[in-house]
Amino acid sequence: MTAKTVLIVDDEAPIREMIAVALEMADYHVLEASNAQDAHAMIVDHQPDLLLLDWMMPGISGIELARRLKREEATAELPIIMLTAKGEEDNKIQGLEAGADDYITKPFSPRELVARLKAVLRRATPRGVEEVVEIDGLLLDPMSHRISAHGKSLEMGPTEYRLLQFFMTHQERAYTRSQLLDQVWGGNVYVEERTVDVHIRRLRKALGDAHQHLIQTVRGTGYRFSARG
């Protein structure tokens, strides 16, 4: 599982650079475009997970690009956060009506931007979230919210369930406790990182002898879900 990709579209290079540094430090993969035409080509080629879009740009404005993307079937679900110096209420409404998921007014802190971005990405329904996942006889069915091991139903708490669902859909990558907190608990929840260890222990116990080995401790990092042993 690779990092989420964010495309920054702004005609001012210093602003793009400031945002890119903040996002890369927060473990996002960053693409940049200085105008709407280049941005549209990059969206088609790279299919980013989220678009940070400046309102005022020469040529095609950000608001026009947002409307165009929402009209096209392939990009209608792409989450968009509008970046703008315009703080007036009617401009915010115009941006949201064009299909933007959120709106952030310059100047803003990188920390605020990252928090908003995480919130929008959490709201965006990931592809495949309703699909049954099966690994080595361990089966998770999101539609019925059931987990079974070789046909036998397993019981676990809601946090352990969310943790397992995240792991089963993001295999073979090591995640830090902080990353797991963001992904499973949500970035706005204040929970001690050691809480992750407690829930990992509970999850392993719930999985039993047949499958607890799938959740591997990665020394100095955190945890990984892997069937490779």
C-alpha cells in the first residue's frame, strides 16, 4: 500500500513548495501543477486521492476546473479542497456548490491543512470498502460486519474490527503507532500511542492460534499485516 497522493494546483511556486513540504512530512506523496490544464492531465495520468486547488489562477480558474471534474464520471468522486485568499461567505458557498469538499482560506498553517486533508480523506469512501477480504482462511465481510476463521465465527470489539479491516486491506506495509491512530481512530482523537499495543494484543487473542501470526511486530517501527511469515 503506497502513501496517499495529493495534487497541489497553485500558480505560486512558493505556496506549492510550503504545502508540499508539510504533506511529505505527514507521509503523503505529492504532485504539483501550476495551472488547470497541467492539473487535468496529471489527474488523468496519476489518479490522485485528493486535489488541493487554488481558486484564483491565470487562464482556467480553480472553480472552473472543480466544476469540470465533478461533471466527468471518472473524476466526479475526487475529493477537492479549495485554497483561496477569498474569505467572504458567498465565495465559500460558490466553492462548495462547485463540488469542493472543504475550503481553506490563506494564510493557513500547514498543521491545519494536514488536519483538514485527513478529515476529507476519511470521509471519502475508499474503493473496495464493501468487498469481502479473505487471507489464509481468515474472512472479513464488511457488509455483514462478520469475521470468520475457516468458517468459524470470531468475536471481537469494534476497535479490533476496524484495526483488522485496515490491516487486511493494507497488507505488507509497516505502520507506526501514530499512523495506525490516524487511520483507525481518526486524527482528531487524542489517544496514547501505547493504546495501539493494547488493541493489537486483544486482536491477536481474538484471532487465535491459527491467524495471530499475521499481525507482525516490526521492531523500532510498529506493526505489519503479512501472510508471508
